[in-house]
Amino acid sequence: MGIEFFHPPALKNQNGRERAIGVEFEFTGLPLPDVAALICELYGGETEKISAFKYRIKNTTVGPFTLELDFMLLREKKYEAILKRVGIDLSDIKKREALEDKLNDLASSVVPFEIITAPVPFSRLYMLEYLVERMREYKAEGTGASWKHAFGLHLNPEAPRLTARSILSHLKAFLLLEPWIRQDARINLTRRVTPYIDEFEDRYRHLILSEDYWPDMERIIVDYATYNPTRNRPLDLLPIFKHLNRELVDELIRDNRTTARPAYHYRLPNCKIDELGWSIAEEWNRWILIERLASEPDSIAQLCRDYQRMKKEKLIRFDHNWIIHIHRWVYNVIT
């Protein structure tokens, strides 16, 4: 069905189980109850309404789903305390539902809805394409439907290994490939100018892409937090670091929004759910290039040397020249 999903170099995690991938879609144009109904139609399950802004679907053939409006003030009902302070009582269920419906309609015009899957085994990832196709039929809107839509597709692939060497190899591979991926994926302008996928700064790139930078996990986490005290990176490593050392991450970064999990949080792709021919596989296959490079230590070493050399030469239009250079490696992999 459409584009083939590339296989990762490591199909199993370090415990010998099939790796899994969580997926997050940001979209608008299709109400959450309708999305819940589509999911149950495709995969079975039962819908639980938490509020007008949040639903859960349990017991589906691909695991549980969460649907929500991506706006914490509404999702966590913080508006209730605000209204109570000015004398508005929401104890009447009809008043509450009427207000939530109005807030939902208003907020959904400026912030996205989100579908969040539980980790799906790699062998079943293709099944999520059925949902993309059905949502497209029902006129869901993605990144390109409006200049206001800074909507992303987030992939959360389980790490094949939770060692310092493996995690740092993936980070190095991402930094080497990122300029090429941004060009190849045509990352939406609105998403590029918002802070959600801010690029890693040059000082940090220089540090990570030093050929001899292979410290222990604690040093990697401290350096990451020093240069990146935020979730807003195209490859967000805070979830995996928090899984490995919650105490250290909480000490370094005061942000309770990060959920610990043994997975990379790849935030870069657009969510072009309304565009004919677009698929999760297209974005997944770009991630697999990162995993392929991460599994080739000799290639990483050589490309890090090339990167540092080209930076020292201070070439005009460095990114353009680097994209041409890294494309040779990509070409050899995909042909």
C-alpha cells in the first residue's frame, strides 16, 4: 500500500523484543469524536470521553490511542480555577459542556488536535496508514493546509540500545544528516520560524561532531542540558535521558512536561495528512537513514572529520555544500 517502510538496522531492542514506535499526528479540520469513531471502525476498541478536549480509545488491534486538543490550559481544565476566581460556577454539567464545546471550537482554529498512539510494534506500523487515508477522505487538514499550521508528525522510535555509545551515535548521525533531511522533506516555513523545532546551535554541533567526543552518559546528559535546556529541538533527547537518569535531568531542567521513555523523540517531520500520496512511511524512511548512519562507526568518523574540515574552510553557503557532500552517502544507501 504505497511507500514501503524501510527496516531499521536493529529490529529488536537490547532485551531481544521487537522494537516499537509511538506516533503523534497534529491536525485540524476533523472533530475528535469523528476521529475516535474512525479509529474504532478501523481497529476496533472502545471510546472513553475524558472531556470535550480529550478522548481515549482502548482495546484496539494496534494498542490504545489518546486524542486531545494540544492546549494545556483546556486539556488540564485549568480554566475552571480561573473562572471560579471571578465567580463563575461550572458545577452544572450542562453549563460545563456548553462552555467546553465553545472553547473547543475556538481553540481548534489556532491550535492543533493530536492523535497519540501507544508504542506500535514495527511489524504493525503500516496499519496506521489506514488511519491517514481515512482522515484524508474526511478532510482532515495538515501542515500545508494553511500558513498558520505549524503541525508536525512526531516519531518516537524505541532505542535499539540504551548505551552512551549508541545514543551518541544516533545524535551524531542526526546532526550530520539534518540539513539534507530539512531540504528533502521541505520542512514547512511556518514550522521553521516557530520555536518547536529550533536547530541545535553551532557550538553544540561542533562539540558533538568532534571525532573524539565519546564521553560517558552523565557527561552527555549534562552537555545536552547545558546547550539545550528545552524540549524544542528536532531530535528531543530529554525523554530518553529522563528514562535513564530522571534525578539528573530533573536537577538540570525544570520542566515537568517531559515524559520518560526509552525512545528518541523525533519532532522534525511535517504532518501532511491532507496531501494525496503523503504517508508515515515517507517520514519514517528518513529516520531510518539516521539509524543506518548510526550503525556505521567508520562512516560517522569520516563524516565528522569532513564536517569539521569544511567548517574550518569557512565555505560560503556551508549548508548547501554540506548537503551535496552528505547526499553522496545517502545515495549509496538508498540505491
